[in-house]
Amino acid sequence: MRTVKTQRGTAIVLLIIGLLMLTAGSVDPALVAARPVQATELTDQSDPDPAAEEEEPTKQIDLYPTISHSSVSALAIETSRQRTLYTKQINPRIHMPAASKIMTALIACERLKTDVQVTISKVAAEVGAQEKTPDGVILHSGDKYPLGYLLARLIYYDSDAAALAIAEQISNVEEQFVEIMNARATAFRMTGTVFKNSTGDLVYDMSATGISKSNPGSALLQYTTLPDMALLFLQAIANPVFFEYLTTPSRYFVLSESSIVVMRNRMSGIWTRSEGLINGVFYSQWANSSFMAAIGTVNDINTIVLTYMGNPDEADNDLMAIFQACESFYTRSPLVMAGDLFAGTTEQTVDGESFGLVFKNTVYYVHPHSNDWLKQTIRYKSLGPFNRPILRSMTVGQVVFELVDGTQIAVDVAPDRQILSSISIIDNVLSGLQRNSNLATVLIIAGLFLIIVMLIRVIVGIDRVRQLTKRIRSEKRNRRPEN
């Protein structure tokens, strides 16, 4: 009874203190709202459960590394299973200029050859007059440039004029090109993305209240999300032309008989600085903030990193911090090895003959260095029933492993031996001959030799019979009495 009274008294005192502080305006309302939770925790601790204390450390699993960088939001994903390796403040709707430009570049890589000549329109030239690129090339109305140059200008220098010129080359007017952009976004399952232009310029509802240019929020009319941006970037790097331009730090173009333009990615220095961790970067800057999409390899893990609203002066450091943290935190190791026995269960044919199971392929997965990230339970899905013959190349089921973050990995299993029917024995012999061409050749030659020998012996035998018959007839004629 004393314990109960003490607990109630503590809760009442805390409640009174919270009300007094709230009335005085000297405490944040969120802290006051947290008081009842703290009081409950104090009550629970009055009679601690030793078993609960022992289980507590197992609940503290770090799903992602802790990283310090200047970007408001960031996302890192491994490309093989598209699992999240790191995430920070994933907002539901953001203005990401790089999304429009990457989509524009991807569509161009899909539809046009890099040697196609693109004519610069008056609109694109006006946009180009407002931008300065390190190569010093000024786009004039009526000029023609190879698509390859405009792709490099877009990817290396984040050029609005290049994006607009490409859009007009494909669809004549930008509005029609935007329809293609949105159709591709739908095909990529980018459900949180809407495009309004090819350049990534901000488009928002001017009639909405409580917005600013730096934080338009729900008033955005052109928007995306970092997960959607990841889907787009995965599609882009799967295109060999886009991938080549993204991962090549510099290249040159012959624009006329006497003019060679050398271009370098603004982030090309990070190729060397990262010592192979980072091998491709798309850098975009808007409103004194950096937006990046990068690809690299950490511990044999192909990784993409997206950053949103970072400090341009810290762009290199932001990418380095994320890639290096992933390198320190994650490793790639085999989940199962091909040919290893799966001892969880056995299968049998419809006539009752049992057989064991082995894993068909070696499967790798990504997990922290300090934790295998595997849950203790697995599931087996059978593809039976099974009729003879049972071949070792068959897939008879799947073993499903689950990771701590909810990822499920299905691994195919095969029989540990062959079970043949009587008819299949002949099939097995024939298939064995097909696999071993040398043995088949020897057997064919030997068979032909035996056939020839047998034919010779038959011919010789027939000749002997003929001669013997002739001799017998001759002897019979000689034995006849003379008349």
C-alpha cells in the first residue's frame, strides 16, 4: 500500500509541477505532454523485472549508421535488393531540381543517338545566356550541337539550357516532353512525383498561404520524394549511355574544325579523393543549396546516395561522410552457398520416396559488420507435389530468410539426388552421351566397326555356304552310276 501511495503521490506532484510551469510559460508544451509517460516509467521501475532487463540490450539494434553532414535529407540504397542503408528526414514532398534533369537525360539516352545534331531554339538560347559553364561555350539560337555535348553539359554543369534544348529536340515543345516525363515516372512507379518542366525550376501554387520560396511545402506543383528519386536514379544508371556519362569525370568534344571543348564534371575531384568509393556524381545547385545523386561501391556493395538541400561548400564532404560511414558499417557476405544442405525439411515423390534439399545458388546479402541482421525464423515454400523423374537441376522449393529491417530473401533449393523412372534410365544414358561428346564419338565409331566386322563375317559365311553347297552338288553328280 505504501508503494502505491508513493507512486500516486509522485505522479500528482509531477502533474502539478507541469501545470505550474505551463501556466508560467517557461516550458515547452511537448515536454509537459511527455510527463505522464515519465511518471508511468517511474511506476514500472518500482518493481523491476530481471528478465526484462536482460532482454533490453537485444532491442538496441542500430539499423543505420550515424552520420554527420550538412544536407537536410539524405538516402543511401544498395542497388541489388534496393535496401535502405541510411536515411535522414525523408520528407513526403520536396523540390529536387536534379530529378527533372536526370529524367530528361535518361529519355534522351533512350530515344536519341549521341551524334544527333540538336538545334538550339531561341528559348533555349535565352536560358543559356543566363548561365555560365566552365567550358565557356555560349549557346546561340540556330546553332547545332551533338546530343553528346548537351548531355555532358547537362550532367557535368547542371545546364538548364541543355535540358530545354534536349526536350525541344524530342518533342518540339517542352509541354509535350513533360507528358513523356510523367509517363516514364508512372512506368517507374514513382507515385509521389509530378513533373512540370525539364529544367527543375520551382513550380508552386501562388495562391497558397503560409509558403516561401525556400520552403514551399504542400504548395509544390512540381515535386518528388527521395525514394522516388532513388527509383529514377536506378533506372538511369541501368542505361549504358547515361551510366557512361555519369561515371566519366571528363571528356572532350570537337565542335568545329578548329574547336575542341574539354569538359569536366564539377565533382570530378571526388573520384580521386574517395579512392574508388565514389565513381559517379550528378550535382545540382539551387537557392544556395546542393542536391546530389551519386553512385559508388563500398565493400563490393553497389550503392547510390541522394542528398537534398546541403551546403554547397560541403558537397564533397557530405558524400564522403555517407559513403565512408556505409563502408565502416556494412559488409557483404554469403547467406547460403550453392550445394550446401538445407536441413530444415525433406521432400518426397508422390509414390513416397524421400529426398533431401540443397541450395541451388550462392546468395549474398548486406548487413552490418557487428550483426548478421537475420531473424531466427525461416519459412520453407514447397513447389510440390513431385512426380518421377526428380532431377538435380529442378527447383523444388524456396527457403525464405527475413532480415531485421523486414527484407525477405527467397533462396531456391534443389533435390540432393536424382530419382529416375524406368523410362528415364534410357533417357539418362542418352543425356549422358550428349554431355560427353568424346565418349559418344568413341561409342559410335566402335559401333560402326562392329557392324562392319559383322557384315564381313556374314558375307564370308554366305560365301562358305555357297561353296559348300556347290561342292555337295558336285559330289552328288560324281557318285551317280554311269548308264
